[in-house]
Amino acid sequence: MDFGQFLSYIASGTVYTVGVTLIALPAGLLIGTILALFYVYGGKAAARVMNLYSTIFRGIPPVVLLFILFFAVSKGINLSAFWAGSLSLGVVSSAYQMEIVRGALLSVSGDQLMAARAVGLSRMQAIRYVVLPQAVRLAIPPWSNEAAIVIKDSSLVYALGVPEILRRAQLIGASSQQYLLAYLSAAVIYFLLVSLTTRMLNHLEQKLSIPSNP
Amino acid sequence: MPKPILTIKNLTKTYGQNVIFQNLDLTVNEGDTIVIIGPSGTGKSTLLRCVNLLTRPNEGQIWLDDLEITAKGTDEDQVRQHIGMVFQNFLLFNHLTALGNVKLGLTRVKHLSDEEATEKALHELSRVGLADRADHYPGQLSGGQQQRVGIARALAMDPRVMLFDEPTSALDPELIGEVLEVMRKLALDGMTMLVVTHEMGFAREVADRIVFMEKGYIVEEGSPDEMFNHPKFDRTREFLWKITELYGKKEKEAE
Amino acid sequence: MLTWLGYFERFGKNFLRGAGVTLELTAVGLAIGFVLGLMLALARSYGPKWLQRAAAAYIAVFRGTPLLVQLFIIYYGLPELGIAFSQNVAAYLALGLNSAAYQAEYLRGSINAIGAAQMEAGRSIGLSKWQAIGYVILPQALRLALPSWSNEPISLLKTTAIVFLIAVQDLMAEGKRAATTTFDFVGIYLAVAVVYLVMVFALDALLKFLERKTKIPGMDIETRR
Ligand SMILES: Nc1ncnc2c1ncn2[C@@H]1O[C@H](COP(=O)(O)OP(=O)(O)OP(=O)(O)O)[C@@H](O)[C@H]1O
Ligand SMILES: [Mg+2]
């Protein structure tokens, strides 16, 4: 086997790594955003529940939470390791994404919400048309950081048997007895994925940035 | 017989133990410009916020025309459409252009079509002299321009009454004039306005009545002539003297 | 519920032993990471151009790849070059090298916040560049970094939970063993999660306490701006 084949075998795991990320990240964003909206606008009781969710889920190591959710999900419904792992990772990420969205909402809310209500917008409209569009922009930099973390954490589903980059590196490392090369190749691919994502989100941030004269 | 647009009766507002004002009465007639003056922390902003239902008074009533807006079950959003509000720190929507700021209420609250809203918004922007800045974002406008957009945004809703909360006190002296000029024109056009300001030149020239508030009470109210030239209370004279002294210099610079 | 509570009695000793290993991993990783992170931060801020670049590259690489991959390179890959470590040493190294990249960033942030003015002030009384760093910049930068740095111990504690994948006998490894004897994976990992939570909360309380103790009035990034 030449190096090209060796590398392309590992690289073909990228489909799974990207797949896991593309499920986990939006799932986490969806859950996180809903929870953040409850946290900020749902009154005291909701805020307390959300705070508890956040504290507990962010206090447990991701791999432990991933295992709990994975085995719980697998026991309940018949899902492939890929889907169960991805969704579980999404839940793990949701608590962190909730904090990101909450921070962004809080720093926009207040005065901007009041100004929108003064024009006659309802609370929902004010959140939808005034607070959220600004919060999204504020959330991009920390969210970009979270996206990088989810890409890296997607390597944890290796332990669930999903044939992503790290798993494939391990398999081909074992069969060729070239572990160093295999894992270094995996590292390079992860690094490229993370850099590419960060760069793309940087670009998005610049594109969405609101023009202003200093 | 002048027609009251805004009638405030027995209004009381407290934050916890802290009584901001108590049993306050005030009437604003159609086409009038009422200027409220008074020391910091007296409850002027709170009063305006009560009128716009941005905060709920504890007791008392407010009528807008014949509608009691403080009654239970009032549609707040409906009421706010008819009351324009201009804020001290402008509070433009930072993610929208000048045009977008003025259009938002038109499309989302009044449900105008995009074209109608654009046309109306451009009209309002030209009223405040900013038609050529329509596609600028707040961050690209000077403070004075931002505040004029804020006024256009409120005007676009065709309010019955406009509330101004110290609209020029966050502005550099050289930018105050352009905003006051817009307000003066509005008053001349017959808009009903309730203005909190310390710009005594404006008050003297434009106000139909000046209301002096202190520690949650209306100490005295009257025409500019009465208030400036023969106030009934020493407190009024003292305050007016101090404020003219303090702001007079700033005003001269603005001219 | 009763069976679940029973796990703590049945596996309590194992969990405690594992938790001990987890704390040890955290402490060693933190120490290695601090020393190396400090060197990286200084290299990035005050080193010659090539060293600045090397430090930046180190930080980017270790932050841009999964710790698990770093761990596997060290434990499974390096022996091919004749460099072999025991599981625990490989874990210490991976955690330390990884944490260094993050700690370097915290320290660099506060070194930048202290700013060039303090350096000039130091040089103006005749200190050499490295004396100024040692006597003027670092004493301030380390204190200033404390609030943001204090995330790192907790973050690292949680991160250690993956080293059971090279068979280090930490809390997670004990959990896995218990899970395969009871076949109640969810229940056991929940119990393990509780033990982690207790450690995380305790560490958090300790760090908050230390932060309060070492606070210097008027000295934090917020009031500085
Ligand atoms: N949301 C609130 N919660 C508690 N107290 C408040 C709140 N808003 C205002 N206050 C208090 O109410 C009092 C009156 O405030 P208000 O802003 O109405 O005064 P003001 O006359 O507008 O003063 P200024 O000239 O400084 O704007 C102040 O003592 C203020 O601290
Ligand atoms: Mg005020």
C-alpha cells in the first residue's frame, strides 16, 4: 500500500467527522437557542431551570455525558451509532451554545428591546426583528470557538465505533503498523477542518458586520 | 375649548419602597408643546415611560384622547403606535440603516407594503433633513443625525403625541442646534409634544407651557413668560436661574 | 433508584481510587501546562521573531487538533521512534502539552494588558529586559490572568476523562469496568457523572476562594479599561 492509499483511507473518515459535526452543531444550536430564549425571556422559574441545566451539563466531562446519552438513546430507540452519537454530542454542545446565545441576547436586550416596543412592536416582534438579528452577530465569534470544539469532540464518537477519521487512523495504523504516520495524518486533517471552519466563520462575521465609521 | 390629547390623573409610581412621584396631574392639549424641567432623579423619565406604557404606574389613570390606556386589558402595542418616543441616547436599531429604522414599525406594526413603507419612511427622513443618509447605518451617522433619525422613526407612525426624553443632552454642543431645529418645526406644524429638556432657549421660544417638577411633585407650571419673568415660587426662580446659567453657555456654542 | 444508589456503595472504593487518579492527572497536567505555557507566552511576547512564530504555531496546532489524537500520537505513535511512555506518563504529557497552549493564551492576554508602558517604566530605572519581565511584568500579569486562568483547572479536570481510552485507570476507567460487570451503562455512567460533578463544584469553590484571597484592590482587567 502506498502513502496515497494510506492517506485517502484515513481521509475518507472525514465524511463521518463532518457528518457528526453537521448534525451535532445545529442540533446544539437549536436546543441552545430555545433554552436561551426561555432563560432570558421566560421569567424567574424558567431561568432557574435553565441555569441548572447549564451548570450540570457543563460540569460533566463531555465524554461522560456522551456515553450516558448514547446508551440511554440506544436503549430507547434503535438508532445507528452515527446518529445516536451525533445527537448526543449535540445535546452536550447545547448547554455551551445556550450560554453563548444567552450572553448575546443579554447584551442586546434592554434598551434595544425598549426602543422597539416604543415603536409599537410586540414583545415577540421586538425579539424577532430587533434583538435576534443583533444577537446573532455578537454570537458568531464565541460560536466559532464552539464549532471548533465540536469538530474536535467529534473524535469522541470514535469510542462508539463510528468509522470517522480517528477510527480509520487506528485501523490502518494497526494493519500497517505505522501508528505515528496514521495519527499524524489524522491530526493534519482535523487541523485543516478546524482552520477552514474558523476561517469561514471569520469571513461570515466580517460579511455580516454592521458598517460604522470609527 | 382646547381638546386634551393626553390626560394624566393622580398618577403614582413607586419602585419598591422608593416613591418616584405621587398623585401627579397633567393635561396636554392638542397642538401644545409642554416642556418639563426639573433636577435629576425627579422622575421625569419615569413619567414619560409611564405614558408610553414602558412601565406600569401603581395608581392613577392616563387617557389618550378618550381612551384610558392604563385600564386593564388595554392593547399596549396598539397604544404605543399612537405615542412616539425619542430617547436621550437615540436607541436606533444598530443593525438597520436609517431607512430600515424608520420602516420597521411601518412594515411590522402598520403592515404597509415594502414600497409604501419605503415611500413613507423617505418622506419622514426628508422632514428631518436626512433623505440623503437613508442607507447609512447608525454607526455611520453623527449623534445629531442619529437623533433626527430617531425622531423620523417616531413620526412615521403618525403619533397623536410625541414624547422627548432629553433628546439633546447626549449630544456635542455643535450638534444640538440641528435637533432643536427639527423639533421647533414639528411644534410649528402643530404636533403635540411632551418634552423633557434643559434647553431653556427652546423652552422659552417653543413651549406653550413649562412644567417644573421636583422630587416627584409638580411645583409650578405656566407659560414661559410666567415661569421666567414672574414665577410664584422661589424654587422655580432658583432652578431656572441655575439651569440658564449652566446651559446658557452650551446653547450659545450651539448657535 | 435504590439499585442506583447502591452503586455508590458497591463501587465506591473503585470510584474513589479512580477519582484520585483523575485529580492527579489534573494536577500534573496543570503544572506541566503552566510551566510550558508561561514559556510559550513569554516567547510569543518577547522572543525573537522566529521564536514568536514557533510559539504561535505550537499554540495553533495544539488548539486546532483533538486532544485524543495528541494522546494517541504520544502513546501509540512515538514508540515507533523509540520514545515509549507508560500510559500514565503519556497522559500527563498529552494533558500538559495541550493545556500549555490554552494557558499560554490566558497569560499572553494579561501580559498584553499590562502593556508596553510598564516595560518602559521598568527599563527606565535601569532594569534589563528580562529583569523587567521578571520583576515588573510577570508579578502583575500572573495576578491579572487569575480570573480567566481559573477556568483552566476545571476545564482540564473534565478533559482528563478521555485518557481511559489508553487504559489509564482513572475514574472513567473504573466506571467502564463497573458498567461491564453490571451491564447498566446508563446508571453507572450517571453515577460517574455525579462524582465528576462533585469534583468540579469543589474545585470551583476552591478557586473562587483563592481568587478572593489574592485579589488586589483596583487590579483586574475590567476596572483597567
Ligand atoms: N427601573 C427602575 N428601578 C428602580 N428605580 C428606578 C428605575 N428607574 C428609575 N428609578 C429611580 O427613579 C428615580 C427617578 O428616575 P428618572 O430617570 O425618572 O429621573 P429623571 O427625572 O429622568 O432624572 P434625569 O434628569 O437624571 O434623567 C431615580 O431615583 C431612579 O433611581
Ligand atoms: Mg431622565
